[in-house]
Amino acid sequence: MIERKNMFSLENEKELDIAWCPGCGNFGILNILKKALEEMEEITPNNFVLVSGIGQAAKIPHYFKNNAFNGLHGRTLPVAFAIKATNPDLYVVAESGDGDMYGEGGNHFIHNMRRNINITNIVHDNRVYGLTKGQASPTSQQGMVTPVQVNGVILNPFNPIAVAIANGATFVARAFVGDMQNTKEIIQKAIRHKGYALIDLFQPCVTFNKINTYAWFNEHTYKLGEDYDPSDKMQALQMAFQEDKIPLGIIYEEKGKPTFEEQLTVYKQNKDPLFKRSIDVNKLEVFINSMR
Amino acid sequence: MNKTIKEDVSIVLSGEAGQGIQTIEGLLTFILKREGYYVFATKEYMSRIRGGSNSTEIRVSSKPVKSYVDKIDILIPLTKSSVEHLGNRVTEDTLIIADNDSLKLENKNLFNVPILSIAKEIGNEIYANIVAVGVILGLFKTNLKTIEEYLQERFGDKGEKIVSDNIKAASEGYKLGKDFSESGEIKIEISANESLKDDLLISGTDAVSLGALAGNCDSIFAYPMTPGSGVLVDLANFSKNFDILVEQAEDEIAAINMAIGGWYAGARSMVTTSDGGFALMEEGLSLAGMIESPLVIHLAQRPAPATGLPTRTAQEGLNLVINAGHGEFPRLVFAPGSLEQAFYLTQKAFNIADKYQIPVFILTDQFFVDSYYNVKKLDLSNIENKKYFVETAEDYKRYDLSKAKNGVSPRGIPNYGNGLVVVDSDEHDEEGHITEDLDIRIKMVEKRLKKFETLKEDFISPEFYGNDNYKYLVICWGSNYNVVKEALENIDNKDLAMLHFSQVYPIPENAVEFLEKAEKIIDVENNATGQFAKLIRAETGIKIDSKILKFNGMPFSVEELTAKIREELQ
């Protein structure tokens, strides 16, 4: 029996120099993620890949045990997509901040949910840019004053939940790092969901966002009840537009829709990941010789 | 009027987009090749789906033909504006075969053939193209059976009626063509050689795509862009028979990041694009450099800046690919000159990329990808594919300096072995984790650049053609291989030789010897600034003063280049 406790922890093996501010919501997310993975028997650090981009949230793969691809700003999803598509045996989580996923990577955000590739997309949503010191993010609320938006944010905030539901995402959830148990369960369900799963994960930025604090999130969120039916798309859309009190939980889930990789001909007969395959030279020779 | 064309005939078809010139080109080239001729075909076209003026040139010969010529022996215009479109390429020697009942052209070399009314009689105007094909084949007095067999192959899945109508249309045209030939009005005297029947007939696009397949490419990620999209379409077709994952990305930035993700997971991925699309990929190239990912990029060049001339040809992308991506990291650039080179170098690209963990470019252009000719054989017996990734142990470190050989550390992939594979676009330590340790920074920079040195030893030598005791050396790269060669054959001067580079970066070290021996070096390129000559100067210190540059979007013609090289010899 493999000891699963602390299976994903790195701090016992090396000294970690963590770049987050004391009290940052990222610490909570890191702990919840490790705990969620520990409890999932099917996952080990070896068959798990965390893909991230750039930003404070995107540093998360460096602080625990996993296969990690810390790529470019905004380009988390194309990398995560291709890793899963070329090796469907891997559990792939694409994790980064709201600036990375919704701003720089907006085009990939829109199109990978259309693919319904079986990956989990966790977005640390603190409604501000942390690493570049406090500018507005796509989810910053209107009127928020920043070093760049000196008269307050003019742009309408991006609504990832509504976009995802409207755009064919098959699992759309919202969580808050302050609610550890609920968030852990949502992450586990998202990973086990067959298809693209989005979790917009609220976290306070204690340094640069003085509006959306722990207290603010506590006050402005509530947990969806047991009787909420996430398969009702229109109801889910209504939930996506609740702004005074924001619902937490699985807002929308569509089960049974085929994933991207399930529909690929490369996996119809042969389930092996691509790295295990080689070209059949004799077959290629016959094929080339047909071009006469 | 009687005219005899010997040995090498150039047939040009011209019309609007949407008139089916490509269909005629496909039928004529394949049927004539099967009859035992050497054929070459290339097209020039406008960036539109309907209308405009496009043309296709088909050369047919008893000797290998592989380059574009200005001369037009036989012109088949499908629109009134075609003759004007071709300008001074239409000369007194050009015979025009046209349906003049509808086109109403005025030319003394005109042969009126009622193509349209024959087609209508058979039942549909759309058979006009097939009638035209028949006329040409009649001039060659090809075997009717070859025509019938090919039409059966080509249209068989559309039903018997379509096949028989096509055969009827071709036969009617054939009779007219044969009549011209037997009356002596148009006589084509080119001997056929039955052994050519088994030659392959492939395009530059096909050569790259087949090379990728032979290199064990198992995934392609691309955003469509002319003229690079052909490879995407080819591999999509091949995926019906071979294990290839084909995904049309949402943009070029996604495409290159996907390809890098594929390699990370152990796949052999490529992207295909043109200059503008690659410009968007630049940050991704830099990522490949930083995380030491293998990567194969096919870039089919076209005139720029910006969107330039979308369907024309150029060699303007050299500076771009050599300097692309911020920071300092190694890369390799192949620029095949022949279809065979395109096949073998693309195959090799996947292995070189894997071996050295670097990006490798296949730099082609519109003229190259859209041209095709006879290829004897693509020999697979010496093809070697090696996957260089390793099974990892528990203590695996992606950038292990103690295990780095000439800068290359063993590359692990996730879930193959007990180790973990960590890569980071930031500067990283041996494990792949982010670091700001400035001593490690120095070691990692040196590790990455060391690969450049090793790479220099594993180069593809430039190809020399001519007499060893040359005074004049024409240097060229990429698609100018065949046209320079044919120009040199025409000039036939023992003081003149050619050096063609199919590896343009890094410049192969043995090139210097060839260059230093020449009294005069003549640079031939399809750009306005002599990018390759400048690269030679930067890398070797050798200054090249004579440049023959063309940058109007068309390839060099044999006649034009022959004349220009002759001028340089004065």
C-alpha cells in the first residue's frame, strides 16, 4: 500500500523559497490542491501534470511534487491541451491567474472549452494583477482605482462563468479558497469530470486588492444548496449573473458529452499514447509508391 | 502554319480562379508522366477564390525538367484576358489553342477549337476542361488507354456516367489534337521512355509532408496560412491511413505552444505556417529554446512585410527565422532545394530536433511547395528514426548538468519511469524549478549555447555542382537549386560552378573553403537585400559583391537567370 499522505509535498525534500506574500490566497489553494490529490487514489505525482503560465498563481507547480510545465504568459491551455491529446493517460490540470487565463490567454480560454478536452482548468481569480503590482485584471470591478486605472476601471468585468456556460463548457464551477472543504470537493469532481472543467477560484490578494478581501468574499458568496440542479443550463446562466451574492459550487455540469480525445481516430483502435508509437515503414513505402 | 516543338515543350493554361485549371494540370501531368515523359508543373495565382487571372505552366520533356521557364510554346487561354495577363511571355512563337467562337481573340498563331460546343454536346459545359486536356494529349498522341484508366481512377467514385462522359469529352478533344499533329500544323517530337511510368509525381508540399511522416511525426498543430497550409491538409489526409493527430489551432500562438506541449509528452509534433504566422509564434520559439524542447517548424515563405503578396513567392524569411525569439539559444534551419532534399531533410529534422533538443526549421516557399515533377524513388531503406527521450529514475533532473553531454541532458517525459519532469520558461535549476541564482543562470546559458558548437559538427554540406577549377561561384539556397543548375547547364562554362545550401543556419563550416576558392561569388536570392549574402558575411567574413535579386513575387525563370549570370561573367 502506497503511503498517500504528503505524497505531493515537496517541503520535506527541499527548502522552498515561496514567492507569495504572507496571507496570500495562493497558500490556501496549494494546500487544498495537494489534499485533493492525496485523496484521489488514481492519481500519483507521476501520472499528473500541472501546466501553468505566468503570474503569482502560475508559480504553484514549483511548490509541490508533480510533473510541471510552467510555460508562457497566457499560453497555459494550448500546452495542457496538447499534453492531454498526445497522452490521454495523464491527468492534466491547467492552472493560472485571471490575467493569464482571461486576459492574455483569452482566445485559448474560449476555444479549449469548445474542444471539451478532458483537462481541469483552475483559475486563481483575485480580480487584480499581483506580479506586476496592482493593475486591473479582466475581472476587476468597475471603479476600482489602480496605479494604471487612476480614475477607476472603466471596462465591464469579464464573466468567466457565463462565457463558459454559453460556450459549451461541460463543467463550470466557482469556489472560494476560504471554504476549504467545498473547494477540495469541487477540485476532485472537476478532475473526475470527463471533459473540460473550469473552476473560477476566488482568492484575495492581500497586497494589491483592498476591495475583494477575505471578509468581502465571505460576505458576498454563498454555497449552492443540495437541491440545486447543475444540469439545467438556463438556471446555470441565471446563477452566472448573480452579482450581489455570488453562488459557490458546481454551477453547470453536462455529463456524457464525448471528450476531444475520445473522438480522435488515433485512439479509436489503439489506446497507447503517441510516444509509444512508431511509423510502419513498409506501410509508408506502399503509400508513397501509390503517388504515381 | 506548321510548327515542330522538340525535346522540351512548355504548355501554359490560363484563366480565372474557379475555372478548373488545377484539374487540368493534375490530369495532364499525371497522364503524361504515365506515358513516359518528364513533367514539371507550377502555378501562379491570385489571392481570390473566383475571377482574376491565374496560370499554370506544364513542361514536358524527354529529359528531367524541374524549373520554371518564361517561354510558352502552347497557350490555352480560358478567358479573353489570359493573353494580356501573360504579357510578353506570349511571343510570335507561341501557339494559341482556344475556343475562339467564345473568346474572339485576334492572333495569327491561333488554332480555333470549339471546346465549349463539344462539351455542351456531351451534356455539360463543365466538360470543356476535359476536352482541352484531350486536345493536348492528342498532340502527344498518347495512348487512349492511359487516359481512360486515369479518368476511371480519378472520377470512378462519382459514378459510371460521369466517367464515361469524361472519357467521351477527352476523346473528342484528342481527335482534334491528333489531327493538328498529323496535318503537321503542330508537331511535338519528344521521345517517351516507358520506365518513367513508375516515377513518383509529388509536389513540394507532398515532399515535406511525406518527410514528416517518415520522420515519425505523429502530430501537427497549425493555423491555416497560404502557402504553408498544404502540409496541414496533406497530413490530415494521411491521418486516414497513419497515426497522426491533426488539430487546427485557434491561432498561431496556440499552434506552437501545442507543438511544444506535444514534445513535452513525448510526441513528435510540428507546425506549418508562413512568415506572418511565424511572426506570431516567436515567443513560443523562445520558450522551446529556454526549456530545451525539440520542435519542427515548416515555414513556406511568401512576400512580406505584413500580409505582402499572399499567394506569391519569396525568400524573405531567412532573417526572421535566424533572429526570431528573444534571447540566445541554438536552432537549425534547413532550406531544401529539391523534392528529394525536402523529403530527407524533413525526416532528419525530427531526429535532429530530438537529439539536440532544439527547434529545427524547414524553410520553403510558395514556388517550392506548389511545384511538382518526376521523382525516381524515395528510398526508405536508410531512414533511421530514434526517439531520444529516456525512462527516468526517481532522482531524475531534467537539466542535470552532471549528465549533460555537449549541453544535452537526457530528456524525460511524464509517466515514463519513476522521475518527475519539470520545465520552466523562467531561468531554472537542474530540476527545472524557477531560480534567480545567478551562478546557475550562467551555467544554464552556457549549457544551452554549447549545443550550438556540437551542432556545427553535424551539418549538411552545401551541394557543389560544376568544374572543380572554377573562377565564378554562384551561391544559392532553398528553391533556387534547380533553376541555377539549369542556367549553368545552358551557359556551359567550365569556369562557372554552383554551391547550393540546403542547411542555411548554422552556415556549414566547410562552405568557407568553397567560397574562398572563387575569384567572384555571385549570390542568387528571392529578396531585395541579399539576406543570405549578409549572413555569409556575418558568419564567415566573406563579402559578396555580386547579387542577382528578384523580389516581384515570381520565381526566377531559366532564361532570365541564364542571362543575368552571363552578364556577371563579362
